[in-house]
Amino acid sequence: MGQTGRVEKGHGSSKNSLTETVIFRYTQLLSPKLTLRNYNAQVSEALVNVNKR
């Protein structure tokens, strides 16, 4: 959000926020611990685990 309270567009911030929300929900519901530390690797690991189910 900018200083005026409007959501900034074109910076990918909403996409990043959505990804972080999905990873958080995944870790809370399906896997208490992701094994990889790198953020991009965690996203890949989560997607692989979801596709296995």
C-alpha cells in the first residue's frame, strides 16, 4: 500500500503476498515443516507435495 492507502499496481506485491499466504496455509494445514530454507525451493517443494496428493 502506498502512503495514500491505495494498493500499488504493477510491482508484483499482491502476487508475492498471495504466494506467501499460500505457503503459510500449506505449512499450517498439510506440512508442519518444509525441509528447504530457500523461499523459491519451499514454493517448489510445496507444489510437489500438493501434486502428490
